[in-house]
Amino acid sequence: PMVGSRIFAMVHLAMHDALNNIEPVYETYLAHQQEKKADPIAAISAAAYTVLVETYPLKKEQLDAALNQAIKDIKSAEARQLGLSMG
């Protein structure tokens, strides 16, 4: 349970920072790169993906599919790419 709790915390902190860098409301924990044009769904999805792929590298194929599913409906290619880069 402790390992799972730690991973969930890391994922959610990464998601918090990604979203907060688009719409600053709170202090960030680690990431400090503001980009207001980034798509928030792409940013939080990429942030979660980054943490999970580092934690579970053998699940990369499944995580790739989940990330692609999460961002497939984002219309703006620029906003999508900015969000992915931020995450």
C-alpha cells in the first residue's frame, strides 16, 4: 500500500503542476514553465504518463495507448503539442 500511495501522490503532483502552469492558481511543487496556450488535457495526461512510464517501464505499450486515447479529440495540434511538452 505504501508504494502505491507514493506513486499516486507523484502522479497527482505532476498533474497539479502541469495544470497549474497553464492556469496559475497555487504554488507549484517542481515544474515552473508557464504556457497558457497548452491544452490542459494533454498536459495532465502527459504528466501522469511520464511518471507512470518511469515507474512501470514494462507497461509502456499500454500507457502509450492510454495517452493516445486521452488526447485523440484535441483539435489544436499546437495546443496538444504544447501540453504534451509541458507534461
